[in-house]
Amino acid sequence: MPEATLRPVSSAVGADPAVVGPYLASVLGDPRWREVTVELIAAGMSNLTYVVTPAGGTVDDAVILRRPPTGAVLATAHDMAREHRVISALGPTAVPVPRTLHLCTDPEVLGAPFYVMERVVGLHVVTDLPAGYADRPEQRRAIGDGLIDVLADLHSVDPQAVGLGDFGRPEGFLARQVRRWSGQWDATRDRDRPAMDALAARLAETVPATQRAGIVHGDYRLDNCLLDPERPGGIRAVLDWEMSTLGDPLTDIGMLFVYWPEAGETRPVLSPVTTLPGFPTRREIADRYAARSGLDLGDLTWYVGFAYFKFAAIVAGIVARSAAGAMAGKDTSGYADRIDPCVELGRAALEDGVL
């Protein structure tokens, strides 16, 4: 059976063990945390995630620490209190999330707010399925179905019932999202890209009506989840809630499509995993989600077009943070080359109906 964990691969930048250890010993009331090892996980291009292990402990004793990138360009995009709040609120629901342990809002401790949560054992799939895992098409189908079912479960949660009634402003959400990501693009643009500006304008002109407001993850995809190592199709935890809010749930489906290539396509492939035999197609994903959620996906092409625009703006932000030296050693070479192809895919979805 493959190893069921995220792999720590580098030294801790932004989480000094000499500070983290004594702090955790104090707030968790456990002296075994006075001395720790802290390792940065090679996952994500925004908020930083670390494995913290007490001296003499094993990986089973470890916890996870999350903080914003060092020297963040757009600090408002890295609100640790919001991320901690939504995970804590979803704990009692059917949505699988890690258990939160502590939130630190004092930037004097590590230079920025951060929070600590339990380490969930699960498979983190980025570019390949581990050898010996989900080898059969029906098991891969189960993974796709499981991801959609968890997303539908998330969108069925009553925000008021879990204390998130004020977590966002659903009214006018889509129009604000277009303005927000247009603003992000303006703040981090690397050069003049007229097609990006044209896509932003077209999206603003064609905003659909929201059918139902709910909790939106904001970046839902396979590699933001931990899979059950024993049962393909089981989801152990949904991670990376930094973009979550209250809004239109179909934005999560649109973004999932960006990360869901199919076999034989010429579009840029962010991860080839879903091209393997057995994984559902994007249309099958939409059909399952519609059946489970009861929502009409007639305007799905707008949401896909917006998702590609949002993704292009996110990439531009990554390029800007990398140029500012704020990516903690992560390799961002070639990221700028992804922007124009995403813009064209967004245009094709919006104008030609290409999903």
C-alpha cells in the first residue's frame, strides 16, 4: 500500500522551530512540544503548510501549521482567521475536514497569523496515482464520484446552522467576484494582455443569476483533498480553504473543470491524473452534481469561463510573489506562459460553449 501522507521536503522558512516549539508547548499545554522539527510541505502556491513533529515523536504525533507566504504581495488573500473559522465550523458536518487545534492572530510570533490543525493521514495526489492504488477503472470512477459527492455535501450545508451566516455576502457575489479578480489582475499583471482584459469585460456583461447561495470552497480540486488510502472514492479531508466564502456554489464546479483534463485533449494539462481510464468526464461530473444538488447547470459555460479567468489571475499573482521573493523556494518557472492559454480556454467556454 502506498505511503499515505504529504511529503515534507524542505527546511522551514517562515516557521522557526525555536519559536514554534515553545509556543505550541504553551498554548497546547503539553511540554513535549518544546522542541520540534518543522518541515515545509511541497504543496500549494499560496499559503504555506508545515509538518510540525515533537522531538522524539513520529509522524503519527505530528500536527499541521498553516501561515501566509512570507512577504505576501496581497495580504488580504491570506486570512488565517477565516480559514480556521470555516474548517472549525464544518467539523461537525458531513464535509471531511481536519480538526483545528489553535489559531494565533498575533503577527509577532511568526511574522504573520497562523493556525494549527490535526494531521490527517491520506493520499495527496498531484500528478500521478501511487503505484498499486486505484489501478482499476471502476476505482478511478469512484474517486471522481467521491469528489463530487463531497462537493455537493458542502453546498448543502446551511451556513446559518454552522455559525457561518455572516461568512460572506451572497447578494451580488458573481459580479463582485469578476471585479475582485479583475482587480487582482490589475494589481499583479506582468505585462499588457488585451485578451485577459477582454475576457474580464465579457464576464462582467454576462453575469448569470445565482440559483442558491451556499458555502463555496473557492479552489476545489483533486489535489486539495486527501484520499482514503484503503478505499478509493473515500475522501479523508478537504484542504486549502483560503478562498472560501458564501456565494454561488457553481463557481466550485467551474473551477474543478479547469483542473480536470480528459484523455486526448490539447489544452494545457495541469495534472494528467484524470486522463486515466475510468475517471468521469467533465460532462459526467456535471450530470452527477446536478442530480445530487438539484441545481440547473444551464449556465455552466459562464462559470467555466470565469474559472479560467480566475485561474489566470491567480497565476499572475504567483508570478508577482515569485518576483518579490515570497514563494519560499518554490519553482515557478514557466508560470507566466500559462496565462494566455487559460484566457483562450475561458473565451472558448464563454463564447463557444466549450466545457
